[in-house]
Amino acid sequence: MPPAVPTIVFVRHGETDWNVEGRLQGQRDIPLNDKGRRQARRNGEVLAASVPEAATFDFVASPLGRARETMEIVRTAMGLDPKAYRTDERLLEITFGDWEGFTYRDLERQKPGRLAERDANKWDFLPPGGESYRMLSDRIVAWLATIERPTVVVAHGGVGRVARAHLLGLDRAASVVADFPHDRVFLWREGQGVWL
């Protein structure tokens, strides 16, 4: 558990139609749907009520549109300038490479047995042209080491899972299948992690 990491508020982007359809989004730039916008507003309101000092934190988002729109909705709900944040390429979602845009059912039809191979070791599995969770974790852990002040992050489910696993010292295999909801906020403060 890295005690030197300052307070982090982690918000996953709101829901997209591809989330609903079960499509692997990865780094495809899919917009929020209306439910996703409501989730983002809810998270901003919860953050304003539960962690009011977050208004003074650094704000950084993945450069993908669904994360940026979520960030702007969150900041608006907090009464802040929606555009006063920065982006960081290191917060991009894990890329599924050639698998992006497909559902698991599509992939099983096209490449029988590949999903079972992935499920056997999701942490190290490398989709064709993509990235493993181990590679994503290396990227995110390196990014976490650069945080110098309390920060609100808006990024993606995969990014949140590996960050949470690192911060809490969770089992890697279990962490990559754990739920990371669109409508909750993960707060890391003083060595403890809680959902808001």
C-alpha cells in the first residue's frame, strides 16, 4: 500500500450505449448516453456534499470524450468551471486492440476458445493488437507515482480497477473482474479506500 499517494477521488465515466450492449470499448471514443450523464451529475453532487474540499483539488481526465464529458458534468455539479481541468494520455482505457467494438458473444463465434484463454489469466492475457492488464497496471502505477497533490480523476473501469488494486493491495486476478460502477465515487484518503 503506497502511503505517499495523496488523496485521490476516482470517478469512472458515465454509461455509454456500448456499455449497455456489452461491447469492448477500450480506446474507441464512444459518447455518454443519457443515463451516463445522470450518473456523472450524481457523482458530482455526491462529491460536492461529501468531500467539499475537492473543489480545490487538481482535476485530470482521460482524453477520451466520455471521460471529458463526465468530468465537465461533475465539475458543473460541483459549481466549478466545467473546462478548468487537464487531460493525461496515461489515463486512457486499456486497449483491446482488434477486439474493440465486438461483444464477447461475437468473439466466441469468431475465435472459439480465446475467451476461455483470457479468463484463465486475465491479468496477463494480451488481445491481438491490444494491451494486458499487467501493461495497463504498469502505466497507471507509474502515473500514480507522479501525483503530488490531492486529485480528482475521471477515467475508465479498467484504469480504476488497477489503480484500486494497487492502492489497496488487492489480489490482481480478483481486481480485474471486480465491479467498478459508473454511479459511485472511489475515495482514497490516508491509506483507506471507500465508495461514496
